[in-house]
Amino acid sequence: GAQAVASAALEIMAGQIECAIAGGMENMDMAPYLLPAGRWGMRMGDSQVLDSMLLDGLNDAFSGQHSGWHTEDLVAKFGLTREQQDAWALRSQQRFAAAQAAGKFDAEIVGVEVQGRKGTERFVRDEHNRPDTTLESLARLKPAFRKDGTITAGNAPGLNSAAAAMIVAERGWAERNGLQPLARLAGYGVAAVEPGYFGLGPIPATRMALARAKWSTGDVQRVEINEAFAAIAMVCARELDFADAIVNVEGGAIAHGHPIGASGAILTTRLMHSMQRDGLKKGVVTLCIGGGQGIALALEMV
């Protein structure tokens, strides 16, 4: 989703288009299982069924290991404890629950009609978060990726489905068509690190976006760091020297989930609405995007 926004902006800057609808979607509920040998026939013996959600999404393309398995190395490298990660997870759940209860997300959500048990229902509220989360309930969870690990289902994001989209346009086109812009893309960055430490990708990407926007870290008033795992958000915020008070102020993916193809567009939408509500001007969205890469968007409200 974040790359779609950047790509649309680049085409506009190049004079190829004047506007685009940019966004992303993910249906992890319907991610298929793959039967590679089935294309030309399985003659004899056992065959293998592959989970596309892992193969094409959550596993590292180079090592084949799950992203959570690799993040345990990041945890060790930066000396994070299980308790610190659980505390961040609780922070995310509590902040998201409070914002949701206050109706802060209502303006950014378009209702979708779905078929329920009693007929057509209108889906208008994120359902993944767990407002009743406590440190005690988090502490009871077992490590998910390594026997002696610290990452659990509680301090990792959930798997869910979502979509987000927005209009990206040249300002003159927007004005001619009666649209009031929310923000401008002041800069963006895509950078990469060693794939095993993919969670650090947002750090150089954010620095690149800030440099292109001609901003300093101190200029940034609000930040959305995708909580691919609690450890990733914690380390990226620390290494980029972002104050805790401006990072994920309304919770993050640990609460609302990480539908991988949609998260960038969702967080971009959330950041703009959040800054508009609170009268802020400059913000950053950043997330890791696989293969050691990170992406960041620097947005300025108009």
C-alpha cells in the first residue's frame, strides 16, 4: 500500500498521470494452499502442500524461515526482554481500544456489506483487537517461533484481511475537480538491510524519506511504525530517536492486525486522520516490506 502511494506520486511528478487511486488489500483468510506437483500430475508416492500465506507472505524469500523466527535474532541483537515486548503489546492494545471506543477511527472506515448469519450485515468496526489484554494474559503465552524465544502470539500482530485506498493527485487537478487535499507527500524512501534483520529496514528508509523532505527527526510530530512485531517497532523508534509520545499513539498492528498487502495504505490513512484531528503538520509512516527492505512516507498536512 505504501509503495502504491509512492509509485502514484512518482508518475504524477513525471507528468505521466494527474491522479490515481492508490492502496492495497489482503485476504489472509482466503490465502490458498498450493499443490505444485499437481500441475503435471503426481504419479506415485507422497506430495507436498504449501501454505501460500507463508511461502508468498510471512516467510523470508532467501532463507525460507518465518519472519518471526528471524525477529528473534533482532531481539537478541538489541537485548530486548520478553517483558519489554509484552509491555509494548499491552500499550498497543490499550491505545487502540481507547481510540476505537472514542470513535476516532470512524471517519477513516467505509462500511462493507457482508453476508452474516442473519442476512446482510454492515461491517464498520475492526474486530481483531483484544481490549481485555493484560500483562498476565500475555505472560502465559508460549514462544511461537523458537523454544527459548520471546516472541509470542501476544506481542506479534494477528493475521487478518483488510483493504485501504486513497486518491493521489496533482494539486491543481484536485482543485479543479473540487477535492480538498488532506496532505502532500513531502518525501519517501525505500532501503534495505541484511534480510535476516528485515525488521531494521524502516530505519534507513525513514532517514532517506526525511532527507528528501528536508526534515530533521525533531520536525516529525507523529509516527506510525508498523508493528510487524513489538520488537521491530521498539527498535526502530529507538534507533530513529522518535519520542515514545509520538509513536503509534492510537495503537498499532498488534491490536488491529497486519494484513500484509494493505498495512501501508491503512497506516497512511490512519496517520492523516490522526494528524488532522490533533492539528499536527508533519508525520511519517514506515514499515518493513520483506527481503530486508523498508519503506517510509513523509507526509505534511495541507
